[in-house]
Amino acid sequence: MSETFARLVVVGSLNVDSTSYVEHFPAPGETVESTGFAVALGGKGTNQAVAAHLAGVPTRLIARVGDDSSGDFALQTLTALGLPTQGVGRLPGITTGVAQITVAGSGENTVIVTAGANGQLDAELGPADTEAIAAAELLLSQGEIPAPTIEALAATAREAGTRFVLNLAPPIAIDAAALAGCDPLVVNEHEARAVGLVPDAAAADGAEPSIERWLELAASAVAAGRCRSLVITLGSAGAVAADADGSWHRQAPRVTPVDTTGAGDCFTGTLAAFLAEGRGLAEATGLAAAAGALSVQGRGTVGSYAGRDAVLAFAAEHGLAGPGLDGTGLTDTATVEAR
């Protein structure tokens, strides 16, 4: 299949990640020694495109890089991964986006992002990109590019009849009409609260909502027309999903996390890939949970993502794959310790 007719089109950010590994995060004014350092490809859009590509779905990435050495590195890395680069434009006089990441011994991370060329990804796409979106089954974007671009993408997808998936991370203000067309909208529990999707999610005593409550909140958001379908990732509790047909909880297998950086992107890219392949929301959410659990067991972002066969086998092993996942109840697998 030519890249123009990719089944999935991802429009989003491309960064070069600089990651330092430490025993613990430094307190203000404290200096700590790094136990390791790595430079790698990153950015939510790119991470998700790589995850989808590894899931075996033909994917086109539309992104922007600068004309600096980081841009060279990004294009070379994408080529090595086998992901086509025709949709990645180079902007003269602009720096490529960067992310400064710190990973503690617990596997938790902090991230500082400098947008660079990502901030120049405007709504005016070239003819080849527009044709690719019209021909695709699904269009995926994220909150790391300008809000007007996301809103224009939602309109383009609607006009073309292409399914639109938005990972609203980080949470930014998006027109309600654009959110209403998301199928699904993908957020974590913090992002869901930040954008007011689940304003009553926090219990009065400060306790976290139960899974049953999250399912109710997700279903209510869909019923109210806030989005066509909704996926909320819940860290160690897995993820809940809802659409017009019902709501589901998918629990990820227990693993020992090494590095949680990019696990959410792995989840979203895998979810989009299997939706584009024609699988239902319940099954795609389970497969995405399996992919995310696999990714936290290795260091880095895209370098820790597993291929299609490994994801399918791991999901089957833990009861997260197959057409029988039709929303008839909760899975009984154990939880992942950190995501």
C-alpha cells in the first residue's frame, strides 16, 4: 500500500528526547548524579505513529522538524524504523522540538517540552496530506500541536468521513464542536478533570472514584454528546471506555515498570491502529492496555514498544484480545503497577 493511502494518518508532534536516569528526582536547588543518559526520537504524535506502525497498520505521519541536526536525527530514525517520512516537513530557521526527560528509579518521569517546529504545524496541509486523510480509515492527533490545527483537522475528518481520534494531552482548550466528533477522545484521569469531562470525578472525601464510577462518568459524557466515544486511562487501574453501545473496563497485566515514559502514547497509538483495522472499541482498548504494559518494561519511548505479534500474544495470555471482549463485564486480570 502506498503511503498516500495509509489506513491511519497521525498528525502531531515530533521531538528529540534527551533523557537522564536518576535514583530520585532532585529537590529545588539540589544536584543529583545521572545513572544514564539517552537521546531518542519522541513527541506524542511520533510516538503514537510508531506504535501504530509496529502494530502492523500502514501509517502516515504528518509532522514538522527544523533544519538542524536534531531534524536530521529524527528523519534518519524514522527511516530506520520503517515509517515513511514524506509527511514530515522541514522548516528553515526553526529548531526541532525537544523534550527534556528525567526518569527516577521508581520508573516515574518528569518531562519539559520545547515545541520548536511543532508550533508551526498549521491547519494548511499540502494536497498529498489532505488526500491521505480523505483516504484513511482514521485520523489521530494530540494536544501538543496548536489548538486551531486540531480544530481544522476535526473539520477535515468530518467532511471526508474519516474517523477522528484525539488524545487531548496535554489538555488544551478545544472547541466543543471538535470534541463532539472525537471517536474516541482519549484522556487520562487528570486530563479528563482538566477539560471538565468528569467534573464530579473526585469524591467529597478526596478518595479516587471506583471503576464503576469511572464507567458511569465516561458513559455520561458520551450520552451528553461531549464526544462520540471516550477512553480514560487510569494508570494502575487500566482504562475505561464508553460509546453509544456500552461501557467497559480493561485492566492491564501486572508488570514491574522500568520506565513509564511514552507508555500512554504506546496505548493511544495501538488503540488507534486496531480501531483503524476495524476492531471494536472494547477489544482495541484491551490490546492497547497490553501494549502499554509491555512498553514500561524497557527504557525509553519508541525503543520500548513491542511489535504486533508480541502485543497480540501478550494480550491473549491475559484475556485482553478477541471478539468476545464486547463489554459484558470487567476483566479479572491483575493491574500494572505504573503507567
